[in-house]
Amino acid sequence: MAGCIKHINSMKNKLQTYLFCLAVLSFASCEREKDESTSPLPDNLNGVFIVNEGAFLAGNASVSFFSSDSAYSTSDIFEAANGFPVGDVLQSMTIFNNRAFLCVNNSQKVEVVSMGDFKKTGTIFGANSPRFFCGWNASRGFISDWSTNKVYLINLNSLTIIDSIACGQGPEQMLLDNNKLFICNSGGFTDDSTITVVDVNTLNIITEIPCGVNPASICKDANGKIWVMCRGSLGSDFTPTPDDPGGRLLKIDPSSLNIELAISFVFDQHPLKLTMNSGKDTLYYLKGSSTYTGQVFKMGINDIYDPVIPFIEREMYALGIHPGGTIYTGRASFSSNSQMYRFASDGTLLDSAEVGIGPNSFVFH
């Protein structure tokens, strides 16, 4: 959906294996189109899924896939498995209890597929602008909805909305910790500066934590602390000016709900896409003058200062860290297929591959 916003704004003004590298991607500085397999879907869908937003209003969102054993790749595993495209603006994909929940923002639905064969098992309707899914237990989960400023409680057996939580503007990513649901109120098409904390047993709001402008991404580290990235704002002119609020990185104690560390960025620094390595001791994020793209930065969870020098200098739209340490990034086009780039854990470029339109995130399985 960030690609959707970008379009609207422009209208207004280690081994993830050596064999895997050989079979589906080109090495180092050599870039080539991937050799897409026409064979049937594999029995075991282990690999990397690339969430491609597609162009706003074009209905050409997709999920590219590369298998870890190098035996299979496809530009759109959803269409390959189901015979039809996933819809208009694929915002996110979350795997929970052997099912994947695909939030298709502008199609106003969440497609649910089996992780055994990626075939559709149902659809969740009722959210006007679904953004992210967060699983709770075998029968319950949550979906954030931008346009209604609500988070919906979902019955995962019937795939229906059974309750809702009113929160701040533009609820985005969520994190569940010890029966507390932390909701990033990203501002939607306006601005917000709060994190809503909800008791999932009662659906009552515990508190709203004041943070930076437009918190959008959240994760939990090895020490149990919660990190939130606020991307800031470019203001009504969508251009960096000194009066714009820059981004902010927060570390929160989930028990006391106190902010233990706050790192503020200047007006033309807008961090986003916060994620972690598998050891949960290193933060990765994008940062640049735009609120949608940036260079790759990394920071230890015990550091107290934001690094000045980017870890990877290329401007990217998508970021993901494979459990093996490989860094996945994506440079987005919304008029044609885009490129995925893979970097070693030391930041050295490994290879690249063509993926769908507007890659915004990666899911590893």
C-alpha cells in the first residue's frame, strides 16, 4: 500500500545455499532475468516469498517465489496455484499456523492460503483497507485497517470479523507480547504519534504511548524489549524542509510500557522497514530523505546512537533478513517488473533477480 500512497502523492505533486544462488540468481555484479520454472508446484514450499504490491488500481499484485533447494521459481505463486491474480495492492503476507494471510489493501480483502500448496482456503472480508495480520492463537487473529482506524479481531475458523478495536490514525504493523497487542498508528493519509496498547483478553485499551511521528514498524529483540520505528513526515508539500518532523527509533519495556531509549533523526531522515536478524540482536532498516525508500542501515540492540554511514548505500524500497544472515532488498518500479538484490551479511552484493511490480517485503519459510 505504500506504493499506493506514493502514486497518490505523485498525482498530487551464509548459506541460503550455494545451489540456490546458482540456479535462480546471477552472481555478484551480473544481473539476469530469472529462469522461471514451468513445472508443477513443489510439495514443500520452503524458500523466499516476495510480496509485490503491484500498481495502484491495476490489479497486478503478485507473490514471487524462489525455493531453497533451487528446484522451483515463479513470478507469481499465488496465480500459479489458484489460476487468478491475488488482487489490487498486496500490502503484506504473514505466515501463521501453516497458513498465509495476504492483506490485499485496495481489493478490501485478506486471502488465506495453505502453506502446503499455496491454494486459497478462504477469504476474509469486512476490512476496507487491510494492512497487516497478527496471529494470536489457533482460533483468533487481528487485522489492521487504515481507512476505519480500527484493528479487527478475526475468528480464524470461520474467517470472519467478530469484534473491533478503535485505535489511532492508520494502524499499521502490530506485535503481540504477553497478551498485549502493540499497534503502530502510522498516520494513514494524515499523521499520528501514538502506539496503542490493548489487552487482548478484554480488547480494552491499556494506554497510548506517545512516540514519534507516524510509527509504522515494530519488532522484539533478544532481551524482550520492543523496538518501534517512526518514519516522520514530509508535510503537506511532500518535500523535505526544516519544519518537517524527522523519524524516531524507540526501545520500549513491554512490562512497564516505559520508553527506555529514543533516537531522533533530523528533518530529512525518514527511517522505515525496521526488521531484525534471526539472533534478534541487530536492527536493520532503511533511511533516506523519502518516507518510502532509503539506504540500508544496521545497529546493535545495545547501541545508543544511530549509525551515520549506511551499511548498504543503494536506495531500496524493500528489506528483509534471511535467518541465515543474507540481506534481501528490493528496488521498486510501479510500471514494470522490479529487481530483488541479495547481499552477504557483510554487505557484499551477491546477486539479483527480476521479481514482480513494486516489491515491498520478503517472507521466509
